[in-house]
Amino acid sequence: MTTILLITHGLLAVALLGAITHQAISVWLPARKAADSFVGRVRGVQAASYVTAIVVLYIATAILGGIIYPEYRLNVRVVLEQLELRLANGSFELKEHFVAVGLGMLPAYWHFWRKPLANDPARTRAVLTAVLAFTVWWSFLVGHVLNNIRGFGS
């Protein structure tokens, strides 16, 4: 059962990673002309269209991560400590904190993106998106590396 939850958690994380990356690129590197290349089309997406998906995926991924967390705490973290892999263990501790900060930021993120975009400070939206993008990328990479060090079922 834990393996199924972990795979689902990973799939949701990949979807979240794609959505937040598209939004961050379109906010920080907006398209300047007609999108005639792959990079131009990535830069030219409507950033506001990703907001609901990002919020739902972030919450769902965090909930699934919380459900499988006891398995990590009891089986993976113990091995990391026995192997004295402090960097890997500390990276996951940071991941936990970053995800919690991201959850706390979601209401502000949603608020600034849901209002008419002309009346909002664009810089606030860009910074909130960048912080969430960093959090999602950090969490994804750290989770992947730790799963490769000592995955479930090993």
C-alpha cells in the first residue's frame, strides 16, 4: 500500500513540478514575440491559468507525503542515521520545513493570483511563484535522491 501511495505522491509531484515551472517561466521570462519555437511557447503560457491546479496539486502532494511520512521516519531515516548520511538527512529536514512554509504561503499565493491581474502588483505574484517553484523543485529533488539512497521495500 505504501508503494502505491509513494508512486501516486511522485506522479502528483511531477504534475505540480510541470505546472509551477511553466508558471514561473512565464512570469519571469515572458514571451516578447509570437511563439514560434518550443521555448517561445513555454514562455508564452497564461500564468494565471495554472493557479488552481498548483494549489490543488500542492495540497494533495503534501497530504500524501504526510501519509507516507511515518514509513520514511521509521525505515529510511534510521538507515540514513546509521550510515551517517547527515547531508541527506538534513536535506530532508529542510524539505519538511520548506513544504510547511509553502503551505502557509498558499493562501497569499491564491489571493494575489485570483484578483484581476491589472490591479495586482506583478512583482508580488512573481516572488510568490518563485518561492513556491524553489520549494517544489527542492522537495522533488531531495525526495528523489533519498528514495534512490534507501527506497521503500529495500
